Amino acid sequence: MNKIIVLLLVLILTGCSPEQPEPQAETPQPEPPLATQILLEQSQAPFTSISAHVAQGLINDKADLLILDTRTTREIISHGAIPGSRQASLRTIFQDGLTIAKDTPILVVCAVGGRSYAAGKIMVKYGFQEIYNLRGGLDEWKEVGLAVVYPTK
């Protein structure tokens, strides 16, 4: 009988805990401005995929941003390019053949975002410090109505 009483006492004492304050509802925080979002993402990793609208803001805000188009010449002539972009072949990128300073901020572009994603990841492995991938590629860029130029042959 004593063992049962002791066991009950232990269960009662361990089952009781001091009152916990009721959790308060979190108030939603406003989303930080676009520039702050980019800086936060950038501080976490040297590689970030961004939307066309964010990319346009980045182009406007960073005078030293290099836009690197990984598509073929034929694709660029047929489908256009972002104004001010420069073509770089995937072979050159994958062989670390770019003659660009490693601290240059770079927006990597392709048709739909796959090649540029792979190129950007490789560039980070080669020591590039600030790489942005245009998520959705030139297709998304054009879909949201941003400017495109069509170079001649």
C-alpha cells in the first residue's frame, strides 16, 4: 500500500508544472523593402535565384551589375536579349574561362532559368561572390513585359 501511495505522489508531483503563460498571437511583420530583401538573401549565400521584377530592380540599383546571357547566338537573335547583356558560352563558364573580377555582381540569364542556374552554381564554385539567377529566364522577363532588344546577325 505504501508503494502505491508513493507512486501516486510521484505521479502527481511530476505531472504538475508551473503555469505557462499563454502564447500570444504573433503580429504579422511587414515585408522588408526590395533592396533589403536582396541584401538579406545576398548575405546568406553568394547565389540567389530572383524573379524578373527583382532583377529589373537590381539592374536599376546596381550600376556595376553584369548581365551574362548563357544562350546561343541563334537564340539571342531569335528571341531577343535583356538590354546591356553580354553573351558567355556555357563551355567558357564551366571551364572557368571568364575574364571577370570575382567580386563583380552578375545576373545570369538563359531561356527559362535552367542553364543559368547551373552556370551560376558553377561560378560560385569558381569563387564568384555575388551571382543572381533570373528565375524563369528570358521567357519570364518577356512575360511580365520588360524590355528586350533584338540584335542583328
